[in-house]
Amino acid sequence: MVKIIEKNNIVKIGKEPVVILPLKKWKEIGEWLEDLEERIRFEIAYKESRGEKMIILEELKRKYNL
């Protein structure tokens, strides 16, 4: 059985301190992290492609059979 301890505004489950958030806030944090990861992937791809020839969408679709 898990023991929940609350002392001095710190909540612990067993010996581990935990953070309690409303579900809506937790989902907002998750969405923010996904956006951040997407932005990082985009920046990496952009930096790697500098100076390379651009390809139009139709060529890309044909190349990857989309």
C-alpha cells in the first residue's frame, strides 16, 4: 500500500516528493513540450539543409511515392 505524506506544503508518495497539477494544466504542459520538440526538429532540419537545392512539393511526392 502507498503511503501519502503531507508536511510543510510538500506532498510525498512513499519517500518521493510529487507535484500535483490540475489535469488541464498537465495537458497544456504536454502540448507545450510537443511544440518545443517540433520546433527543435524544424531548426535542425533547416540548419542541415542550408545551401542545398530546394525541391518542389510535387517532386517530393514523386520521390517518396506519396
